[in-house]
Amino acid sequence: MLVDIIDDQAYLVAGQEKLLHEVIEAAAKYLNLPEGIELDLSIVSNEEIQTLNRDYRGLDKPTDVLSFALTEVTSEFDVDFAHLDFAEEETEDFDDADSEEEEDLPQHLGDIIISYPRALEQAQDYGHSLDRELAFLAVHGFLHLNGYDHQTEEEAQEMFKIQEEVLTTYGLTR
């Protein structure tokens, strides 16, 4: 699993980048996801996450974590290409080697954005470590990228159960 962590403002301290990699890998293992998955995880300020929250969710306030699943973005633009008539000369350049190469490419799940200042505030509010809060937010965002949600009580119970099991197995308890 490739997790590209982007921390332009250098918020993360020693060991936190490794922690984020490991808990996301643990969550992927828990979900029995195949090899070859990648995602981007950005650590940002409250101002940056507020801008994203306003622009993409219509909520002009900072939040702790946002997830942007690539599959959700592309599914909104689901196009049926079957009705298009491609000329023979346009398609003869494609061969099986190209499709085999595409199968070997990693599957990009999307992006997770975490507000470091918000994570710090919440760790203090909840009385646990910053590492635990960052890991919780990373796993929470990762589950959203994999189709989990908490819109209903049943969905919330399932999602939070997985989060707690992953974090407890990793050794991060409240």
C-alpha cells in the first residue's frame, strides 16, 4: 500500500508519519483489501480545511477530517460509451499489452485531509494522545474512502466498531 503523506507546513513530529502509514495499512488489512492500493493523506491547517469544507460541502467552518474518494468523483460522471461509434483506425493502436499494463497500475482510492490543529484540540478535549487522535482520523477517513459512512445509527455502529478494532489492535486505546 502506498500512502503519500503531504505535510507542507511540517506539523508532524517524529514517528507520526510512520504511525499514519501503519494504521492505514492495518485498516487495509482489516478490510482484506488487495495489494496495489494508494492514497494521498494531507496534513493541513484549520484555514485550509475550512476552505475545502466550504468549497466541497457548503460548510464554512473547520472540521477534523475530509475524505475525497476517487470512485465517488468518477461515479458522478458515469458515461455509457457503448453508443459511440469509434472509427476502426482510431482503435487499432490499442493492444493487449496496454490493458495488461493498466491492470498493474495501483488503484488510487482518493485523498484524506486532516486538520492538525483540530486533531490537537480534540486529543486534549477527549483526554487521549495526539497520536491516537491522528490515527483515529486517518482510519476514519480511510473507511470513508472505502464506502463506509455514519449517516444512520447502524452505519455509525459498524464504522466506529471497525475504527476501534483497528486502533486497539495497533495499541492505541483511549
